[in-house]
Amino acid sequence: MEWKTIAEFPNYEISTTGLVRNKSSGYVKLPTQRPDGYLMINMGRNSTNQYIHRLMGQTFLPNPDGRRTINHKNGNKQDNSLENLEWMTHGENNQHAYNTGIRLPVANHPTSKRLQARNLFTGEVREFPSQRQASIELGLCESAIRQCKVSPLTRRAGEWRFAWL
């Protein structure tokens, strides 16, 4: 296990396993877990809480492309070991979450609302698992479909009338 000084907090060191300690006393600080699963640590009396995975990345991982997000390769937010972390763009991180099943696509999300669309000219009726899926398949702007929900007077976008199920 290797220890390095944290550049932003020179009185503290961080290990390759994600432990943080005070350099003068050797005291290892205990992290707290946020409701979303990430581990944080308070870096002193007048300091804010810091994400351990970000401290790890800033201290140990080179970032030549200037990426701004640290990804947990195995999806486990409590595993802040150096081997489990990598720099990514926000988009790459989101795609990783979808690919590994950490985040569900909107159509499969438990809060998505099913909706029905009826073509005003042909009478064709179609059902969709979400507004996003309807916008993709019908070629409409998602905000136009959303507006149909909040404006009950029209409930239509383009040639389609919408009803939420």
C-alpha cells in the first residue's frame, strides 16, 4: 500500500486503497456514506466534505485529456481502490452505468409513465413505455409531448394526440 500527500490538503495523505490519514498524527479518518452510496471524508474543521474517489483520482491517476468524472469500474461506489477507478467524461460515465445495469434506460425506469398516442388523421393508436420512447419513435420533440401533459386543452403534438395510462 502506497501513501501520497493530497495536493489540496497537504496535512493529509491518501493510500492506494482509499484510506485517508493525518500526516502528523497518523490518525486514519473514518469516511461517512452518503445516501447515494458514495464515501466522503471531512478534511478538517473549516473544510467541506470530500469524495474519496475524487481525492484518489486527483492524487494517483494521470488525467492527460482533462476528463472531469471518476468512474468506479465495477460499479461499487464503496470500492475506492486505485484499480477500480478511472477518469471519464460525464457521457462515458453515464454510458458505463447503462451498459453495466447500474442505471436503467428511461423506458425501463420504475417512474416512467406509459402513454398512448392516436394519429389524428389515420386513427392509428400506439402505446409507449415513456415520453422519451414516444419522441424517438414518432420523431417529435420530447418537450412537445411533455407540454401535452401539462396543457390538457390541446393534448396534441404534430398529428398525434396523447393520453397517459
